[in-house]
Amino acid sequence: MTAFDDLKDAQADLAFAPLNLTVLLAPYSATPAATLENPSTGDLDVPAEYVSIGHFQKQAGVSLGTDIQSQDIEAYGESDPIRNIISRRKTTVSFSMYQNQRTNLELVWAADFSEVEPSAKGGVVLEAPSTPKNRYYRAALVGQDDRDGEEVWVYWLMPKVKLESVDSQTLNDDNVIEYKPTLVAFKDDTLGYSVAQGFCGPGWAAVVDLTGFSGGTGGTGGTGGGGSLAGFKAEKPSVGGTGGA
């Protein structure tokens, strides 16, 4: 290895891709997840209250935005700022949902449809509230990759989010109906943050000693296997929450 290769210290094993990805929502009344790692196995362990939105548009994917604003401090006689102070950070997440299910429809309509019952023939009518509700949720993004056949889970936790906007729908005969919400994250009083990123799984454990985090696992890589969405069932009830400030 050349001297420049030593300087560059490139680690291809630390480049991960969300080969599969899901967006999970939980009611605000649920206990916020502080980690998605099973403390015993190191595998992915998702609380049962977190429900997937299902299919979403592949091309758009999930957009996780971080808008940071800062202010230059200028001093008389100096052409360059003497300081730059970060004054604002706003985290948003956007996606385009395909599935017509209660959780998703409550989200985009900012409504509570818990009282809606199908007719004798199965039909439902969802009335938009005259005033949209400020409904808060717990959210998580979970991405799956693998390293040498072992699962790597990359995830983002947003313990307090609400609907900020919904993009226009285009209805045509060569695509399914899409629902395009943007959620904004807020600092949660319980956990003390608005967003956190996490990693786990046997594939991650195998390379954690390369990441610069101290107290690693020794790079033994675990046993693989696990990593299922613990307790996830398609028939879970709606996750709409009414809490929040």
C-alpha cells in the first residue's frame, strides 16, 4: 500500500446501501424507540406499535432533508466573518405512498378515521375534517443491506413528527394513486432529540471496529439469521395519535 493509500484510509466495507427500505409510524402515545437493536442478539428488533406504510415509489425513494441555517458574525475592520453560528436546523422526511390503508389515509388527511366502519358491502367514505388536526406520530426509517451475506440495518428514529404538507396528486391511467406527504421532526421531550441514526445487525458488528467508535465487538460478525420486524402484522390497527403539544 502506498503512502497516499495509508493517508486516504478508504474502507469500502463501510459504504452501505438501503437495498430495501421501509417507513414505520407509531402512535404518539406509544413509548418512543431509543434503539432498534435487540440487546441480546444484536439483530433488528422493532416495537410492535411501529407499522409500515407499505409500498412507496421506487424512483423518488425516501427524501430525508436537513435544513441548517447559520448566521455570520462580522467585525468592523475584518473582511471575513469572525464566527459563524448555527441558529436553526429543520429535519423533514418525504415519500410517495401507494397503499390505501387507514394509517396512510389518516396521515395525509390529518384526520382520525377510527369511527369509520365499512358498509354492509364494504364501502367506506372518509370525510376531510373542517379543520385538519395537528396529529403527532413516532417514526422510523429502516434500511437493509448486507455484508458478506450478513445483515446490516441502518435506521433513523424520529420520536416526534407531524404532517407539514402534502404534494398534489396526479391521476392518470398508467399509474396507481399516490399520496405524497412531507413530515417534519420535532425534539421529543422524553428522548431529548428530534432525529437519531442507528446501525445494527451481524454485518455491522463485523465492521464496527473499523468505524472509529470505541468499545466495539472485536469484529467477530455475530451469527446472522434474525433481523425480522419483530411482531409486525399487516392487520395492525391505525397508528394515528392525538398527542403532542
